[in-house]
Amino acid sequence: MSEARKVDLTRIRPYGDILDDGAVQLSFTLPVPAGPEAQEAAKQLVRKMGLDEPVVSYMHDLGVGYTFFVVFGKCTHTVDFTTIEVPRAEVRVMSFEECNRTIREHIGRKITVVGAATGTDAHTVGLDAIMNMKGYNGAYGLERYPEIVAINMGSQVPNEKLVAKAIETNADAILVSQVVTQRNVHIPNLTQLVELVEAEGLRDRVVLICGGPRITHELAAELGYDAGFGPGTLPSEVASFIVQEMVRRGLK
């Protein structure tokens, strides 16, 4: 019998060398100078995190009283995987052909999608994966869809400029990419965009979507978006959601 069949999904924990050994690797920085005392501090901290048998495998002096650590330990906690429910955007992923056909048959015109990495965010890898013609992981980007006019505004776009472009092009959907999330800077930025869209009276006639490494559908919904997509999302998922949401809301 393979190890996969021996897994008890009601009590899973990390796997390292042997199934259910609880092996975990952590990396972190402490504001103390490197040395035996710093190493012991790292081990004590890891024990307080609930990990047994901590081993400092790497310690590097970063200078000015800071030290970086890589520590191994064994997790003592388990999770019941069978009880987990994750809110996600409800979408039936359509093929490239079906998506375009649905637009023609149920909307009756080309739809316009405007996307940008807003605020101070200069990262466009995720946005480009969805918007650019070449797409991502074998799925065509929105620029490739003959029934979609995709406008990629790039990075560091002020929310005001994105909304203005949506008004200018009579956009049907607005995509926002947020990769920079230090100190939760993405929260006020995403919130401001929703407020601007509502202030311009656009909310009822646009599909509003955000995405990024720390974006979940649950967070997006709380902030007022129609959907939120995380890492690994395919362009076909986003296109399908936009089209199905427009059809559901009767937007033509």
C-alpha cells in the first residue's frame, strides 16, 4: 500500500522524510547579534511555536545586531482536513471557444476589460499572465480573445487614473493586481478603488476583480469586489467569471 493511502485526513501534519513526522523548516531574523545566545534564543522561540526538537541549521550575521536563522523542528499539532471549507469565486471554467461564443450569443458585443497594478505596486507578472496575449500555463491571455478588448495599463497606476480609463472606454470589468502587501498597504488601496467606482456610479455596471499573492475571494468580497483570485489563477478562470457574472446580472 502506498503512503498516500495511509494518510489520515482527519489529522494531517507536515511531511519531511517520513510520513507524519511533522518536519518543518522555518526562516526568520532576530534583532540580536550572532552567537551562542542568539542560537539558543532561536531554538527557544521555535519551541514556543509548538515545534519539538529544534535544530539551527544555518545562522548568518546580518550586521548591526541582526541575525538570520534557518531552523528545523517537528510540528506537534494536526489539522482535520475533512472539515476545511474555503470561500472561492463561483465559476465554471469555460474553454477559449466557449467563452467567446457565450459573449457573442448572450451579450451580443465585444466586452472591455481594463487592468492595472495600482498604487505603488510595480509588479506586473500576475497581471500580465492574465491580460497578455501569451497568457499563462497554456491558457491564452485576455488579449487573445477576439470578443474581449483587453487594456493593460501596467504598473503604479493611481486608482483615479484606472477609474478614468474605465469610464473613457465604457469598461465592463476592472482587474486590479496587488503584489506589494507589506504593512497591509493593499487593503486601503483596494478599498479606495471600490469607493471611487461607487462614487462614479459605476459599481452596478462593472465586474470588479482583484488578485495577488495574498488576495483571497473572502477578502475581496469583504472589500466590495465581485471576486478575488490568488496565485496560479489561469486567464480562462478570470475570463469565465467575467462573462458569467455579466450574463447573470444581465449586463449588455
